Amino acid sequence: MTLKRSVFYIDEKKDTASSELAHILGKCIGNVDRPWDKIVFVCIGSDRITGDSLGPLVGHQLSRYHWKNIYVYGTLNEPVHALNLETTLEQIKERHPSALYIAVDASLGSQKHVGFISVGTGSICPGAGVHKSLPPVGDIFITGILNVSGTFEHFLLQTTRLSSVVQMAEIITAGIEETFAYH
């Protein structure tokens, strides 16, 4: 797939954040220039680290919906994290070889982007913010920028407020739900 990489930032504090996410996600999906027959959400993170639990929280919330041809991997009960990412990706690609993959993950960023949700085309490299080398994931990505990157990244993720993570997960879930409301 050759797709120009683009990133959009949404301020989670805006009343229209989930609708903006739905609009942008719909555009990103529409711009994928290869055939696909399913959508697979790969919600990445660990439920053992507050700041890294965004993906599993979103996956947990999305797993309540029963959309046709949309699958969710990575929940609070079965997280997709650094220790099982490669194996899980192999299983996903085996089960859904021609799917469109949407990665959902927490991230660290610049001070001006903390509290923003980024949505874009292309893959993300989970764990990059904490200097881990993991395989890229996704044709499209949604990340929640929860804290500042720099030094002591692991400590920043561990001390991120749970209320911030839950609020961002709810906005992301609402945006995804709006994207597929009539699916």
C-alpha cells in the first residue's frame, strides 16, 4: 500500500473531539488504496501501567459492539503488549490476511500535544516512546498523547493519571463508534 503519511491532532477537551475523530478516521479509511474485506483494531498496551492502558481500555470498550467484519484484539482481559505483540500480529495476519489494520496505542509527545489524540495513515512503532524495538502496526493509527517524551519515560507512564487515560479512551471509543454507527 502506498499512502502518503498524514497525521491529524484532535484536542480531547473540545466538545466535538469524538466527532472530529470519526470524520478523520472515515477519511483515512476511505483513502486506503488497496482492497480489504475486514477491519481489525489492534489495541496495544498493558493494563499494568496506567499510562499504557489506553489501548486495552479502548479495546475493552470496543469489544462490547458486535459489528459485522470488524474485529478487536487487545482488551483488559487479553492485552496485546510488548511480550506478545509479534505472536499476536502473526495470528491476526493469519486469521485476517486481507484486513485493514487500525492500531490504537498510548504515546508520549511534545508538551504542546499532551492531551491530544492523533489519527493518521501509516503504521506506528509501539514502544518507541520507551525505547523498545517492536514491529510496526497498522495501516491507520489512533494514539492518545498522554505525557511528555524526554527522560524517565517509564516513570511518566506509571504516574499518568487514570482519569486522563479513561477520559481519552472514552473519546476514542465514541469516535470509533460514530464512524461505524450504521455499519
